[in-house]
Amino acid sequence: MTISLSRATQPTAFEPLNQVRSHVSEMFDYRDFQQVFPAGSALPYDRELLSEIEGSRKAFDGLLFIDRVIKALGFSKGKSYPPKTDNALRQLHHQICEASMALHYKLSLLYYILLDFDRTSTRAVVSEDFASNSGLPKSYQILMKGLWQLDQQEFEDALEYIAYPSLIPDFADDIITALVRNGEEQLALSYYYTVQPILSTSTALELLFEAMARNDAIEALFFSRTQPEYIRETLFQRLISLALGDNQNAGMEDVAFLPFTAEEEAWFEEYLLHGDGKNIKKSNDTLLVRKIADNRFDEIKEMRGKSGSWGPILEGIRQGTDGQ
């Protein structure tokens, strides 16, 4: 299923926000490498962590969430994270300091890197010290911590941060896509219901809808009605396909008793009788159950040739309704 969407415009924390100001301690200078990365802090990027980072990058279609932040800021065209050596870290720190971006963005990038240093720090949590000393706004701490946890594939912990009420839903499409594709459908739905983001890509919408359809057919049906008219029928067909693709009888019963509108009823019959749905094993049975439930006995008699195991029941219905 392919759905075409025009890209929605929504505010993002990574667009210039002149009203945001960071209250930096007078004694703290983020441009001083030693103040950001205190002496004695061991570089955390050993072989094991580098392998984990690359594994997450592959799991997220080649881009970590920190890569997406860097891209959104227009900061670097190359793969600058993770810095694998002390010299690479110093160079990255210098590039961040010299970049043409607002101060809170620079501090956010440094804060993310310091979250890695928390792993090996033998002193106080270095990321918290940095946030306090630099005056990094709390909302940026929450967002970057959530994105960092996503990159660690700590999905449940990440949800507590990325769904924080005061946050603008940055990277919502990417978050939903990553969660669903990594087997976290319930977390993806929790994130969506909590944040209510405006999705701007067809991929995220499709994945969200499929997760919703597998979780609750009625909820998915109501969700489809909130979408633009030109994609509603496509979503509706996908719902029917997913529900009937289940080998359990409950899938057929769930569909047969859904509260369709007249328009959806027409789509339903067209899809199962003449569309791709006619190849679904349960298509005729589902139609019959729905017609019986709706007392549409005249229409049922017309389906005797497609009745399969329902033959005796339909014959009984025919005899009981003839002449009435």
C-alpha cells in the first residue's frame, strides 16, 4: 500500500527560536574543551560501544537520531558521530563551537555526547554537571536524553522523555517508524496517542495504521475517518486485509461486526467481491456473516453459489424466507 501525503508544516525545536536563551554560568565556557570534557574522563567509544552504535544505525535505516539532529541543523555532511579517538572528539567539539547555529543547539549536541561519557565516568554524572553549568534549557535536556535512549534502543525508557508534555514532537515520523519496525508497536501507539503528532510521511502513517489495525480494528476504523478523503479507502482496504489475514476466527468476526458507514459498506463489498480482497480465504464467509447479522436475507440467497461450508445454513435461510 502506498499513500501519498503532502508534507505537513509543523514547528520544530531544531528551527531557529530567537526567544530561547541559555543562562550560562559566568565561570563556565563551553568553548573550553577541558571544561566540557573534564580531565580523567575516559573516552567511552571502545569496540563494544562502537559496535552497538553501528548496530542501531542499521536498525534505524542508516541514521541514528543524533544523525538526524545533525542533519536538521545543517551542521555536518559527513558521519561525525561517534568520535573514535581523542583527536576526533576535540575536532568535533571545535566544529560544534564554530558552527553557525544558536547556542542551545551547540549545547544540545555536546550534552548528547556527554551522555555517552556517563557510562565510564568515575565521578559525578558529567552530563548533568554540563547541563547545570551551561544553562542548557530543561526541554532540550529532555529531548536529547530521549533521542539518546532511542539510539541505545532503550525504547521504554525513551518513551518517558520523547512523550514529555511540553516538548514539540520533533522527529515524530522517524520515532514511529523506528518503534514499529523494531517490534515495539504498543510503544509506537502509546507515543502517538500521548503526543498526537501531525505525521508528514506516508511510511509513518502506514506503519502506525497497521499497528493500530492489529491492536484494535474499531480504533483503526475511526482513525481512518480522520484522514484525507483521497486515502481513506486505501486505509480501509488495508484494515480489512490485515484483520482477515489472521488465521483465527476472531479476525473474521471483528470485521463482520464493524460499524461501517454506507460508503464503507460499499467499499467493503467491492473489495471482497471484486478487488484484491476476493483472494482472501475468509472473504466470502465474512460477507455472509455480515449479511446475516444485518438481516439482508435477499442478498444472502444470491450468494448460494459461493457459500462453501455455509450451504446447509443458507438453504435453511432460503426456505425460511421464501414467500415472505
